[in-house]
Amino acid sequence: MRREKILVGFLTVLVIFLLLAWYDGGREPQRLIEQPVELPEGLQ
């Protein structure tokens, strides 16, 4: 009985965390990362 309550509590916290991460992740607009990168002499 106690193990089942711990498992239900853990799954509840996990679902809440995933829902918050999903909600929060969609609020920021996506943007490209644009930075110049220096390449070694042989690859240019």
C-alpha cells in the first residue's frame, strides 16, 4: 500500500513537471543561433 502511494505521488509530480515544461517551452519565440565560427586553415 505504501509503495503504491509513493509511486502515485512520483508519477503525479512527474506529470505536473512535464506539463509545466511543455507549457513554458512554447511561450518563447524560437530564434536561430547565428555566430561566426572560426575554421582551421585547411577547411576554408
